[in-house]
Amino acid sequence: MSIIVRSLAAALLALCAAALTPGTARAAQCTGTGVGGAGITLSVTGLTFGAYDPTNVTAAASTTSVTVQCNSTARTLPPISIAINAGDSGSFTARAMDGTGTAAGAVLTYQLYDNSTHSTIWGDGTGGTATVSGGNGTSYTQTFTGYGQVPVSQYTTPGNYADTLTVTMTY
């Protein structure tokens, strides 16, 4: 007997609750108003997988972006590092979205990678994960893409699923 879940919607909310850690000498490159008063704007788009069908032979995929912009007259970004936490599951090896509403109590695992080949988990640099680096002092904005993937064959309760990730930028 096989179970087909047709209305399983999975949405990942990447919130910009950025914790900025300013460097002493480099912070002066980008001053003014913005996140942490450093003249840097950090924006994150949500990662939405849409309807998930566990019988598909390919994993559900979606992308998200993290954009960093310097708002000062210098208009150059200092060297930066962007980390993303493990989410509500607390585990990079088993990131999971929790079911809401009728799916409360159920989970749907997924992963977030820093490359399109899905070879490196975008995390905080621990447990085999990597952070993303940028800011070369010559550009005022940079966008980094995250590649989300929900593995196949997860037979779980139909409904909505969500997770909350925290994006941390260090400069």
C-alpha cells in the first residue's frame, strides 16, 4: 500500500534577526545608519518549497538569497562572513520543519546548502558546515544564494511546515 500526500506545503522562513559583530578597524569602511548602526543593510528572502509529493523521484528544491549592502558614502563592504544557524531542530545534519495546524507534531526534514551542487551545508562553520564570505572593499552590495532541498520519500502528515533560521553576519 502506498500513501500519496498531495497537499503538503513546506515553507521555510529565513528571518533576518541578524547578530552583527563589528570588527574594530574594518567597521569604519561602512558607517551610517542600518543594522547595528553600522550602515549595513542585511535582507533575506524566504525559502518556500511549495507542495511536496513524497513519491517524486527528485528532491523538492528552492532558493533563498541573503543580500548585504553598504549604505554609506564610501559604498564599499568590509570583509564579511555570513552564518545561518541550524533552525528549530538544533541540528545541521537533521534540519527540520515542524508541522503547523493539522500537521502539528509532524516534521519534514530539509537542508540548506551554499552551492547549487548541494555539497556544502550553509551553517555556522561547525559540524562540517561552512559560512559564506564576501566583502572585498570594492563593491557596495553582494547577494549570496542558498539552495534548499527536501529529500524524497518523506511520508508524513499533510499540512503546512515551517522552520526559522537566524542569519548572522560578522564583519
